[in-house]
Amino acid sequence: MKRLMVIGIAVFFIASVASAQLAEVKVGKGDLKIGAILQSRFDYSLEEDSLVTNGQFTLNRARLLLSGTICPDRVKYFVQTEFVGAPAILDYKMILLNYIPKTSIIIGRFLPNFTKYMPMHTGKLNMINYPLFLHSGYGFAVWRQVGFQTDTQIENEAGMWNFNVGVFNGSDCDGICTNNWSDDNDAKDVLLRVDWKKEMASMLHIGGYAWLGNLLLSEDEDLATNMFGGFASFMHEQFEGTVEFISRTQEMFGNADDVSSMSYYAHAEYKVNAQWGILGRYDFVDPNTDSESKEDAWTWITLGVNHYIDSWNAMIYLNFIHKMEQEDWGMDESIDNDLILLQFHVAP
């Protein structure tokens, strides 16, 4: 643990110096920009027999970000490393520009532009946790993939349009493992997405997406795993609200029926002023929509307060998570496993 703390402090120090004194570091070819994400947290569970040690401090992220341009208007790059756990390269992206009009081509290992939150910078999450459906085990999160993705932007009087097409190795572990490097079948996963934004007195952002995938669950059979979803975000002055829905259909062996699951959330934030925000989110996940029993469904209600010390670059998050599980689905035994999370965040 001491070693991790030393590494995290070192990363933060290096990034701080680089950001303050060398905002753009000149290299042999092109340019280099250095950034960092350092997040530490205090966790407290209200469950007396919780497996999580109550009142513990954790170092969640200590990341170094490198980005720059090799050839102006032609080639850019981005690298993100993680020093918590085992030092590893999380992301590597080579970005090709102007080979196709109004389109960039992203090649490497990165978060696909899937769902509203999946591609979001972890330093820009408005709550400590991702929405519930992106947690491991539900099968909705594709996380980091190896492959390529196009991003086409078209602006006209109707607004700004974005189109994404991606081809990736795919997530071949039924949503349980994350950040896969390689592929264990010949089939590739395909991403399709379209976004529309319109800025008037307020900002309206609507997006729809599809993930057409395959799981290798036997030596000679790929099973289709398809997801479809969409979201709508609305921003007006100090208020921001988002709703998102996603469904997943997993093909099963032989004549067994497909398994369908779905999830949705509603999120809202009110900025009291430039330094304080009040947030709330309602999450619901049903891993089997055909089942009459709702004992396996999850509902989380998260309430939060954000203190923006210096916008997104220095923040303090406070979240209270109320988990509604068996006690709310007619079970006799009540579970008290709500969480209180306090996170300190710096992203120079």
C-alpha cells in the first residue's frame, strides 16, 4: 500500500510540474502534453457484517496521460497508464485525420463510444461511480476494446451530427471480465452510433447506439450478444438532466430461449454556483426481463454533493448510495448495505 501511495504521489507531482511549467513539451517529432488523474476515496458501508472494511481510505486511480500530435491535421495520439494495482497501459489510440472528409479514424485499445458514460474521461464523471448497468457482471459494459472506430461530424442548421462505426475484438466473457486485450473467436463485434446536438438557449443532446457482438461459449459455436440503447440529455443554465435506456439479448445453446435484460437510469444535477452541485440518480437493472421474480433486480438511488474547487481539475465528491434489493421485493430478510463514499480528485 505504501508503494502505491508513493507511486501515486510521484505521478501527481510529475504531472503537476509538467502542467504548470511545460504545458506543451516539445519532443523529437510533433508535440507532447502531459496530464494526470489522482483519486483517493473514503468508503463506509452501513452493513455491520460487510466484507468491506468500514472507514478505510483507498487509492482508486493514479494515472498518467500523454497526448499530442505527430503530423498536424494528420496524426494524433493518446496514451493512458494506471499505477494502482499493477502498472499497465490502459489506452493507446492513434488518431488519423482528414483521410476521409469530416471523419477521424481511431485505432488501438480504448473505450468505444458506447453509451453516454462509457467513453467519458474518468476525471469528468459527475458521480463517483458509473451508472449501475456499467458495473461488471451485468453484461452491458464492453469496456476497453482493441480495434478501430470512425467518428464523422457534420454540422448544419439542424444541429451537430456525429456518426460512429467501430469494429472490435469483442467482449468474450459474458460481461464478467473487463479491459480485454485479445480475441478468442473469429467473429468481431460491431458498434453503430448516431448523436444529435442542438444548442439554443439550452443544450439538447440525443444519442442512439447498437452493439452487435458474439460470445464464444463452445469450440464451434458463436452466440449472438446484441445491445441497443439510447439517451437524452438536457442542459439549461444551472440544471443538467439525463435519461438512458439499454437492452441486451443473449443467444443461448440449442433450443433454449434467448435471455433478455434491460436497464435504465435518470440523472440530474443542479449547480448551486460555480463551486457547488447537488446531484441525484436512480438506477435500475433487470438481468432477466422474462422472469416473473424480481429478486435478481437491482435498484440504486444515489444522492451526491460535488465541491468544484477548480472546475473538474480539483474536486471533492460526497455520495450516499441506497441499495434497494431483496427487502423491497417481498423478502423477509432485510439487507442494510448502503454506502457512503467520499472522493478527493485532482486532474492537472
